[in-house]
Amino acid sequence: MHRISVSVATAKVFQSGNSQALRLPKAFRLRSSVVKLVKTADGFTVHDESAHARRVKAFAALGGSCPDFPVIEANAAPSLRRDWE
């Protein structure tokens, strides 16, 4: 079972040639060599796209693993009338 935890750490920023780099603590090591950076209001976030792909693949492999679980079609829920409609 995987646990989701939030960690906070400090990373050193340094120059590597003409680029800026971060020295990540061991707890934050990445398996991939390329990541996606998303600019936010107060900095940026790092997204490991290959980790996401691994999670999607693992989730897809679960399909059919529980035959007693009912199949629910996408968007099978009835459309609800809203007061503003």
C-alpha cells in the first residue's frame, strides 16, 4: 500500500554553466531525467511526468481485478437540474 505524505525541505540553488540548478535532498530524488516545471503565483512546482505515466499504467492494470465490483459507465449519473438553469 502506498502512502501519500507531504514533505518540506530546503534545496541549494547554484550555477551550472549558464543555467541555474537545484541540489535536491535525497528524499526528493527523481527517477526520470526530465521533469515538467509549472509556474505558480509563489514559485513553481515540479511534475515527474514519467511517474504519472507509471501510476496511470498501474491503475489501468487494476481493470477487471475485482469481478464482484459493478461496472459503472463513464457519465452514467443522471443530469441534475440546477436552480440557475
